[in-house]
Amino acid sequence: MTDPRDQIKLLTERLQLLLRRQDEFSREIEMLRKDINLLRKSHENPGPSKVLSAAVAPTKEPFEEEVQDSAFVSGQGNTFVGKESARTAKNPKLKLDIEKFIGENLINKIGIIITVIGVAIGAKYSMDHDLISPLTRIILGYLAGAGLLGFGIRLKQKFENYSAVLVSGAMAIFYFITFAAYSFYNLYPQGIAFTLMVIFTVFTVVAAINYNRQVIALIGLVGAYAIPFLLSEGSDEVMVLFGYMAIINIGILIIAFKKYWKPLYYSSFGLTWFMFFVWYLSKYKTEEHFGMALIFMGLFFLIFYMAFLGYKLLQKEKFGITDVILLLLNSMIFFGLGYSILNNHEAGKQLLGLFTLINALIHFVVGFLIYRQKLADVNLFYFIIGLVLVFITIAVPVQLDGNWVTLLWAGEATLLFWLGRSKHVTIYEQLSFPLMLLAVLSIFEDWSWVYSVYDPVDSGTKIRPLLNLNFLTSLLSICAFGFMYWTDLNQRDSPSNKSRNTYLRIISMSIPVILVLITYFALRIEITTYWDQLYLDSALFITPEGQDHPSYLWNYDIKSFRNIWTINYTLLFMSVLSFINIKRLKSHQLGVFQIGINTLAIAFFLFIGLYGISELRESYLDRINNEYYHIGAWNIIIRYVSYFFVGLTLYATYMYKRQEFLKLRFSIGYDLLLYITILWISCSELIHWMDIMEFTQSYKLGLSILWGLYALFLIVLGIWKNKKHLRIMAIALFGVTLVKLFLYDISHLDTLAKTVVFVSLGVLLLIISFLYNKYKHIISNEVEK
């Protein structure tokens, strides 16, 4: 009898074998499912070959490896076949799509446009040649439109897209036939003509919404703008034209509350303002069109304002960059045209400030309704209220002066930058940069023509320094960019600032640069304008002795004063900016920039300023011979005023050496700047006083001795401060002095002068040699600082 324990053992082994096989079959089934899914995907979306799951599934069982290999081969083959079949099917499909697009969409739209143009040309030809009576022309036109409309409506159920194109063309024909009947032939009274156009507009709007096809609105409404140009030989009644445009735009406005069709808005917006602008430039006459232009301009502005807001507010969608651009353009075009129309009217000039406040009031009402009804996101509310603040801000200067364009752009740039940075709306910040550039270009343009119109004959053209509206505009622009810079500093450490793109970083870096430039030039132009006006006022019409013809004479010292005070102002401005950076801003980039600019400003003074100062000295010494102008002590005092500003700039540059935030070593460069400046000014002073004392050898004997003494001073200072570069500078200066002595001084000096200069320089050389020998242990062991 078989032992039960052996049977149990045998059955247990069989059970374990079956369980392993069950697991194997389960894994195989799962792999097959994955392969099937991959094959399906590769067949539907042909792409790069994919390795099947069976090919990469790790296993150690022989049975699994066999299945894996077969699956891999089968998978690769099937994948390849799937890709080939998809590839062969793709081109016919693509060809079919293009053919379908051309045949079903493009051709019919081109056809209907050509048909409308053909009808218009035919109508024009019949007008020119009097082939048929005006009434017959109009009746035939309506019949053509009605036939096209009826045929389109009949096809709506089966061919909706084609039907929509036919309906849109029919509506365009109705528009221009009605326009021609009223404007060219006077077949309708004004009331009937406008009633018909309103009916056609309502029908077009209903059809566009019913069909849900933008093409009806584009061809039927926007296409109707071409009618006055196709029939260009008719009446010149601009009232009819603008009324016609207003009806079309009202239809577009109604559609805007139901559909957000961007091409429709862009086309109507661009065509309306383009036609208005062309008419204003070519045919506008203040006496005839003043009131009508303001009415239609305001109507167009309100229609597009509501059209751009309508759908977004009703659907509570966020506004994108194009929406903001359209709102800005609409506001700017309306304000710019309105300002121009009022400014060219005698009574309108007094209403410029009121017009600006009306703009602010319109935006305020819209912003209040949005906020009260909670119709949109808060950023749109901030934007519209910002426009209110912009127009209120510029209302006073607009009433008084014409710098409103600069203030408008600067104000809008400030508003958009603040909204973008504080509310983290990137679109607004990106839009602010172009407006910043426009504001900068505008203010420089204002400076170029406002400050160059002075005529001594007309006292009204004279500009009082700092007390004029042009400088007020500059101050407001400075405040705008200052506020943007302050906002940027406060938001610089925020988490969102770290993920900013390159464009936004450029904006941040540009703001302080623009702020510094505007501040500098705003004050500089006031200074130069003051001296330029004095120069023009100094003109005298005289007849010089020995001449027969009179001529003009000006006080040329005023030009020298202008140049010197401009340089003094530049030195002062850069010094103050340096101290602000050192005490408050601590900007590394600004510090490096300031060191370079300070050096250039000092060099400009040495090359240009000292020359102008010497010219004033020559004029002062020759004042006895000047019988037309009074030459005073300021020709001499201005020299020492300038030295003060040079010293201030040198001190500001020295302070940068001690700043840890700068992390820049330029001790040698600063020493070269300092001691070259001292030498240059010392030479100028020597020549100045020797000219006053009427020493004739000042450029020879005096300069050579001064250079030698200064070289000795640098040697002593270099040994004392352990600065090798100062000693090298001294040796170079001594070499130049010796070359000057032998090549220039000797040929022009008498014996006594030669003796003095040679003995002096010889003694100086001996002293220098003695110092080198005495302190050679210090020099050889020094560490350069």
C-alpha cells in the first residue's frame, strides 16, 4: 500500500507546478495586452519605433524568454507594418484635407468676394455710361441680393458653410445698393435709407449668430466698409459715410455680446479708425466738420470700448495681452484725435482740460460698474482705474501746455508696470516697456523743439529757467520713472521675481538708466537754455571802425560760461548720484558705471573746461579793449568754483574705494586719476597767474620747474606710502621734462633762464637719487598696496 505521506508530497509538488504555470500564463496574458495596445497606438499615430513591453520584460524562465523573443519579432514586424500603412494613408489624407479646405471653404469665399466686386464694378460701369436708369440699377441690385440670399437660405440645411458665405455676400450687396440709392441718386429720404440699413444690420447680426459663422459678419458687415470706395465718384456727404459706418459698428457691437470673434473686431476697429483718420487728414475743415467729427469720434470710441469689454465681462473671462492692447489703442486714438480737433478750434482750445477729465470720467464709470457688479477679474478693474488716474494726472498740464503725449505715455507705462509687478500680471509689465520707450522719445523730442524757439524780438518765446511748463513735464516724467524704480526695488526679493524671463529683466535694468538720463538732461537743458538766451540777447548791430557795412556782434564769453557751467553741473550731478548709491542704493553695477563716468567727466573738464576758463582769463585781461560788454571778476572766480566740483567728484570716486559692496580694486587707477588731475590743474594755475603777472617765459621755464618739483613730490609720496606706481609715474614725468628741456626750452630761453632751469632740475635729480639710496631697503622690501 502506498504510503499516504508520499502521495501528499507528490500532490503538493504538482500543485506548486500548476501555481507556477498559472503565474506564467498571467504574465504572458498581461504582456500580450500591452503589445496589442502598443500596436494599436502605433497604427493610429505613426511615429518612432517603440520597443514592446514583451521585449523588455525581465524574466529568467525559458518559457518566458521564448515568448518574449517571439513577441519582440512579432511586435517589431507589426509595428513596421503599422507605420508603413499609416504612412501610405497619411499623404492621401493630407491631400484630401487640403482639397476639402480649398473646395469647401476657400473657393466659395473668394467667389463671393469677386461676385460682390463684380456687381459693384458693373454698377459703376452702368453709371458711367448711363446704360440703364438709376431706379432700374437699384432694383436689379436688390433682386441680385435677394436671389443670392434666397438661394443661400435654401441650402442652409444641407450645406451650412456654403450657405453662410452666400448670405454674407447678399447682405454686402444690400448694403452698397442702399448706400448708392441714397448717396448717389437721392432715391430715398434719409430716414428710409437708414431704416433699411438698420434692418440689414439686424438681419446680418441674427444670421451670424444663428449660423454661428464668423464669415457672415466679416463679409456682411466688415466687407460693407469697401462700398464707399468701390463707388467713389458719388456724393461727398461725410455725414452719410460716418452714419453708415456707425450702423455697421453697432451690429458688430451686438455680436460682441454673444461671440468673441477676434478677426471681426480687429478688422472693424482698424478700418473705422483708418477711414476716420484719412478723412481727418485730407478733408477735415474746422468750420464745417468740428461738431460732427467730435460726435462720430466719440460714438466710435464708445462702440469699440463696449465691444472689447462686452463678451469678456458677460462670460467673466480673463483679459489677454491683445485685449489690453486694443483697449489702450482705442483710448489713445480717441484722446489723440480729440485733442487735435479741439486744439485747432478757437473755443476748443479752452476745453482741452475738460476733454481730458471726460476721458477720466468714462473710464471711472466703467471701472465702477465692473467693481460694483464684480463683472471681471480685479486686474481689469485696476487697469481701468489706472487709466482714470492717468487722465486726471495730465488734465492740468493738458489745459496749459501741449506736453500731454509725454505725460500720457509715461503715466500709462507707470500704471502697467505697477499692475504687472505688484499684482504679478506679466502681460501688463511687458506692455509697459514699449510705452517707456515712447515716453523717453517723446520727452527728448519736446526738448529738441521747445527749448530752441527763443527769438529776442518776441519776448513771449523766452523760457524762465525751472519755472516753465516744459520743466514741469520733465519733473512729472521723473516722478513716474522714480515710482517704477521704487516699485521694482520693493518687489526685487519676491519669489515671483526669481523666475522672471529675460524680457522682464531688461525692463528692470532699463528703468534706473532711463531715470538717470531724464533727470540729468532735464536740468542740463535748463542751464544751457538760460545761457543760450543770454547769448542771443547780447547781440549788437554795429559798424566796426574802418568798415562801411554794419554787422552783428555777440558776447562770446557767454558761450564759454555756458560750457563751463554745463561741465560743473555734470560733475555735481555725478557726485550726488555717487553719494546716493553709496549711502542708499549700494548697486554694484551703478558703482562701476559711476567710476567710469566720473573719470570721463573729469577728463572732459581737463580738456574742454580748462580751455574755456583760459579763454575767460584772456577776455578779462583784454577787457580794456572791449568797449561793448562789461567783463567782470567772474571770468576769474569761475575757475575756483569749477575746482570745487572737480574735488567733489574726486572725493566721490575715492569713497567708492572703501565700499565693500563694490568689490572692485582700483587703487592704482584712482591714484593715476588724482595725481594727473592735480598736475594738470597746477600747470593751468601756473600759466594763469604768470599771464596775469605778464611773465613771458611761463610755458617754458615755469612748466619745466613745476614738473620737476611735482616729480620729486611723487617720489617722496611713493616712498612714504610704499606705492611703486607713483615712483614710476614720477620717473616718467621727469623723462618728459628732460625731453622738453633739450628739445624745446633751450632754443627759446636766454642764458640766465637756461642756467636756472638746468640747475633746478639737476638739484631735483640729485635729491631724487639721494632718496632712492637712503630708502632702498624700504623700496626693495615693500608690498605694493
